[in-house]
Amino acid sequence: MSPSPTSASSLNPPPESESEDQRNLATTRLVLEPLTSDSFKNKAYAALKNVIANMDVYRNRAEIRLDERQLAQDFGVSRTPVREAMAQLEREGFIRSVPRRGVYVVRKTKKEVIEMITAWAALESMAARLITKNATDEEILHLRKMFTTFHDGQVAAHLDEYSEVNIEFHQSIIRMSHNSVLIHLAENLFTHMRMIRRKTIGEKDRADRSIHDHMHIIEAIEARDTDRAEELVRTHALGLADHVARYADYLD
């Protein structure tokens, strides 16, 4: 079973010889349930990825260090499957290994985040195009139902809840394309996007603009207006890239 997404990370205090910046680490610990399946590597990988995806990685500059030994203990397995899971997560760009220091959750630079958003804009806009041709009326109706509780200025009052709905909306757009290759390509990119969306949704007027953009997108999809749906989704995504370029100084 995957751990609660509200959990934080298992950490090691840095050696006394490290600098003040190196000692500025997050200090909370992952709360993980022991693994009970034979596929320990896959379980450890899924659990760790889920926790990382739900971290507020961009909320502060503190580095988040993962403790392989503690993670193995919490999972109730040997260190080998945890090490293998970490190696896979490192290949996917979620963590990095620093010799003689440890393993850290990756915080992307502003340039990297903008490049990810630009790639996402291409995938999601094509997904929107495919939705108008492939999705069922019931699937499209589900998109509208997501936002029924956020009209009349309720977005700001329930920002955390809206943030999760916002993330689910974009995940649904990809899934409803019914294109398995596109869905596979978007999978890891979406996890990175999820982390930056959680940080940016409360900045400036992005929440209010987001719901208006989403409703226009839904209207175009409901009308099966292929070109407009594709254009609106791409413009919405690139609007996030522009926001990051202008305001996300915390990424530098």
C-alpha cells in the first residue's frame, strides 16, 4: 500500500563538518507502511515517488535528504530494493545522489521548469484535440462536475482543495485522450508538473484565472471544437510558463 501523500521525508542530520547551507535541511521524516509484497522494488518505487510528488519541494530552499537505511527500516525490507527504487527515481530526475553527502530530492531550476511546462503544453494540447474525437460524453461531463463547487468566488476560500482539483483536471485531460503512448510520455512529466502547479496556484491571481481558463476549455471540448480546445489548452499551459519566467525567482 502506498504511504499517505501528506507524509514528509526520512532525513539524516548532516555531518558537523558541513557548511551552514548544507545544514539547512528539511527535518521531518517519512511515515511509511511496511511493504508486504514480493515486488519490493516496485512497491518502494511507487511509494517514494508518491511521497515526493506530494511534497512542497518549491515552497522553501531547504534541501530534502533521503535516508536509505531509514527508508528500508520503515518499509520493513532490506536496503537493496530501496537502493534500486532510488536509482530509478534518479534516472527520472526526481532525486540526485551527491558523493559523500547523500541522496536529495531534486528542485528544478527556473529554466528546467519552463522547459518542462513547454513540453507539457505540447502533450496536453494534443490530448485536448484527441478528447474532442475520442472521449465519451460522460467523461466530458466529469470535467465540468469537477468545478461545480468553485463558482462565485469560492476558489480563494478553498485554495488547497482547488489545487488538488486543478491537478486532477490536467491529469484527466491526458487520460481522456485514450492514446496510450501520449499517456506514457506524460506520466513522469506530470509528476514534475504537479509539484510546480501546487506552488504556483496560489500566486498572484492564478487560481481565479485558472478556473476561467478551465471553463472555456470545457466548453470547447463539450462543443467538440477540436482546434479551439487544442489552442485553449496550449495557451493555458504556456501562461504558466510565462508566470514562472516573470515571478518564480525562488527557483533561481
